[in-house]
Amino acid sequence: MVASSHYQNASEVLREGLRLVQAREAERAARLTALREAVAVGIADIKAGRYTTFEFMGALDRHLASIADRVIGVSKTKCRRGRKLRFMSPLEARPAYAMRKAA
């Protein structure tokens, strides 16, 4: 990297590497904190009875599609740039081998 003149010397390369490692660690810590907060909110909601049960997958699909439509304006039937978008349930998104195991 020094030879390609991106950096003046090896010390600059090491400093940049250290900055990248520190940034990655900070991002990982922030993601972990956000995940822990989301889990705490979810657990509190369940304990308070703020959840919905679904008898079949189609009902869950419709519910999630309605949330997506409200939040980001995308539903199963809306198109963007000529391409039809379709909501996939978590079970549909799983790899085929996982679907065979579950069936």
C-alpha cells in the first residue's frame, strides 16, 4: 500500500487499519445495544399482553404486508420501476432445505 502511494509510510497504513478495527468494533457494539433494547421492548410487550396470535400463515402474511405498506408504502401488489414486489413471510424466505426439514 505504501508502494502504491495511497499512504506515505507503513505507520499510516497501521493507523488506518487501527481506525477501521475501532470503527468496526464501535458499530458492532452499537448493533448489540440496539438488539438488546429491542429484545427488552419485545419481552415487555409480551408480558403486558401486547401481541397478536395467528391461526395460519396467510393471516400472518397479510398482517406483515399491511405493516410494510403503512411503514414503507410497499405491499404485495404495488410495483416499483416496473417490477412487482412481493412480501415474503419468514418461512418463505428460509432456504429450501430448511423448508423440507420443517415439513
